[in-house]
Amino acid sequence: MARQDIESREVAGGVAKNRGSTSFSSSSYVIEDTETQWTSWLVPMFVVANIAVFVVVMYINNCPKHNDGLHGKCVARFLERFSFQPLRENPLFGPSAATLEKMGALESTKVVNKHQAWRLITCIWLHAGVFHLIANMLCLVFIGIRLEQQFGFVRIGVIYLVSGLGGSVLSSLFIQNNISVGASGALFGLLGAMLSELFTNWTIYTNKAAALITLLVIIAINLGIGILPHVNNFAHVGGFFTGFLLGFVLLPRPKYGWLEQRNLPGGGVGLRSKYNTYQYVLWIVSAVLLIAGFTVALVMLFRGENANSRCHWCHYLNCVPTSRWKCD
């Protein structure tokens, strides 16, 4: 799929490290207080929705009817209209780029010139193929369910959707000649929120260094994979920093001992502030940066600016050429 920037190379095994009231591992990431866990239902619904959208896309794609034969025959033709595009055209076992574009793939020129801003959201629910879909959904299950159990569906849903939007906006500013699909920006937002949640709730965790190193390694591996060709790392970076800032705003925990003091006889009369001072500071700074960042990015986008002209080295964040591959 020559025109497609896909986000299909997440390290599912890397992000499969569960994070929660017990640990990343059983001994390195323990929270010192206990809270009632929520029942996770939104993340499973997101998974079902992504799968359903992929089925609809394949139904509309209808390879046997629309394949021109230039790249070979449809794959798995026994599936009839659900069969995949030739592997020379799409090695991920999925639809054509034309179908993805028709269904709402991100394309900067259409967002700006044809006022199709809805593509900034619809692209999050599209996937380039079966492998792309499976990798992203495994990551979503491993990361999202535990976060939703801890913080509830509202906060995790907001982080997922806004981070996906942040990834789409940054991608549109830097990648203007290709289409892009995938939930990776939203998934990286959840990773970013996990990191900021560790920082903002630092005082209530044990084995802090082990938890921080583990999470940083997972993030570094996944961002590192993004510099390979055909992977839209700008969506990863945009989603990650959006989720990182949102984590400071939406995921602070009461300081250690506050819940117990509140439940004392007298209702905690004279109880000190629910949060530490640094948590309030991080909340304010992150909210300001988030609003300012989205405002500047959206103004640049709808003015039709190419961010590469303002940052001549930023393309290396998306792909680093080597003797084995080119980035064109």
C-alpha cells in the first residue's frame, strides 16, 4: 500500500505488562492504598467497535469486484467479498487504500481543502489489515482494561479519544502526501497517561525506580519501532504527549492516608488538602500546555501550513533512512 502510513508495528508483548493496584510485575509497582475497582466495559466496547468497523470496510472493499488485477489476485478468495487485497498491494491482509480513503482515512489535503475535519476522528477506527487490527487491539486490551478498572470509563475514554485526535492533528501537520489509519495514537495516549500518572502519584507507589524504568523501556521500544518505514510515528508522538498531559489532569490520586482520614469520626474535620501541592501545579501547567498546543496545532492545520517547513529535522521522528531502507 504505497500511499499508506500505517501504525502496525506496536510491540504487543512489550505493552502487555499489566499495570494496576498490584503491579507491573508482582513486586515492582505496588500502590500503597486501596481503592474500589471499576468494572471495565468501555475498552471491550472499543475493541468490538474496531472489529465491527473492519468487517464493514472489508464488505465495502469487495476485492473480487474491484480488484484490477495489476497486483495479482485477491487473497483468501473463499471469503468472497470479504477476501483481502493482493499481498503486493497490502501485505497486512486488508482492504485497498482507496477503500480506506473512502471510509474516512486521514488525508491532510482533504481535511484542510475540503473541510473534512471528521477524518481526524474516523481514521482512529480504521485499520489497514488483520495484522494491524490484532496488534492494536491486543495493546488496547492489555493497557486499557487495567486503566479503566482503576480510573473508570469516563477518564480513560476521554484520554483515548483526545489522544487519538492529538495524534491525528500532528500527523496531518507533518504527513501531507499519504493517508493514515489506526488507533495507535490513542494507544500511545494511554501509555503517556500511565507515565504521567506514575509521576503525579509518585508518593503512593513503592519500588518507584523499577516501575519507572519498566515503563520507560516499553515506551522507548514502541517509539523506536515508529522510525521504521510505513509506520506513522507522528501519530504515536502526538498521541503520547496528549495522553501524558491528560494524565496529570485526569489521573491524580488523593495523597496517601487522605481516604482513611476522611472516614474518621467527624468526617475529617480540619483535614488537609486532598492532593499534594505539586499535583495541583502539574494539573495547571498540563492543562495550559494542552489547550495551547491544540490551539496552535489546529490553527496551523486549517491554515494549510506544512510543519516540515518549520522543523527541518522532525521528519527523522517518523523515519530514519538506513542502508537497508529508504523513507520516501
